[in-house]
Amino acid sequence: MTELLTKSDFLEKIFDYENNKEWNFKSDVPVLIDFYADWCGPCKMLAPVLDQLSEEYKGKVKIYKVDTEAEQELSAVFGIRSIPSMLFCPVGEDPQMAHGALPKSQIEQIIADVLKVAK
């Protein structure tokens, strides 16, 4: 299952943006972060796909969710204007953003290309 991420979790597990200007990724495995809201239809369609991917890539990729309603500051830091938006965070490289409820195959392609993780 995907794990809900609060601002304090984010600062601890992903990146402390309050004390660092430069991206400084804290995780030792690649991360996919889904920015969503409960009222968002496409977000609801994406949720079971991300849950599946979370199982399929267990131990290789961590998948988190950020509720944009509850975590408005976190959403603003990454300039989230539309949801769903997914932030792909590879180890040792800058993160990349993808927007929209992408099909599973396309998310898997981004995991392979950006996160450099094979199934």
C-alpha cells in the first residue's frame, strides 16, 4: 500500500526544503510521490494503480501520497497546480514531475527511465 506523507514525514524521509536550497534527497531507494485530493476523480482512478505498483516494486521503489488539501505548503513548494501530479525522485539525480492520471504502463516506463528501476 502507498503511505501517506505529511510535511514532517517529507522533511525527514525525502528532502528538508526548509534548510536546503539545493535538492538533497534523503532516501536510499527511489521514491514516487502522488499529489492528490479526496475530491479528485482522476486521483481516485490512479490510487489502485499506485497501490499495485507499490506491491510490484516493493523494496525497490517507495510510493507515497500527499494530500494537497491537508499539505498546502508542501504542494506550493513543488508548484502543484493540477492533480494528480506525481514527483519521481531518483537517487542521486534531480526529481521529475509528471501530471495527470497516467496509465500503469506509462508510469512503469517512467519508473524505468527516470528512477532507473526494473521490475
